[in-house]
Amino acid sequence: MMMDYLSIFLSYKQGRRNGTPVGLKFLVGFFIFLLLFRPIVWVLKVTGIFSLLQWIGLINEKGYFDFVSLFILLVCLFILAGVLSVVGTVLFGISSFLIGRSNK
């Protein structure tokens, strides 16, 4: 954590030396992030969302978010939606056929 503060301070000093100071919006946003980061992680842990993301595989064993797993999960969800759409269309067609035959 101290290294993060140190790197931000050094980049701020280097930016001032080069004539491109770090904007006030960035500094305010960074401090708001620091204030809100721990409560967000706490809420994720307490509600079980964090463990659900680990169980699904979106958070790896080191605790980092895995974008490759997210991509694979989204592709699988799109395939599942397509299969369910096709199955629904076939079942709707069969149902319409049977209802049409019984009405004659």
C-alpha cells in the first residue's frame, strides 16, 4: 500500500517537473476510490458475491479478476441462449401444430 502512495507521489512530482501536473480531478477520484474500495470489497465478501465469482472461476487463485474466464462464460451464455431459442421455437411449432390439428 505504501508503494502505491510513493509511486503516485513520484509520478506527481515528475509530472510537475515536465510541465504536466496531475489534475485535481484525478487526485480527488483517487482518494474517493481509497475511501470506497474497502467497503466495496467488504460488501462483496459479506453477501457471498466474491465467493460466487471464485466458484464460477471469474476470480483466480491469486484473487485477480480473470477476463478470459469472463469471455468464455459470456460465449457459453450466448450459446445457451441460442440453443434455448431453437428449442423454444421447435416446441412452439409442435404445440401450434397439435392445437391446429385438434381444432379441425
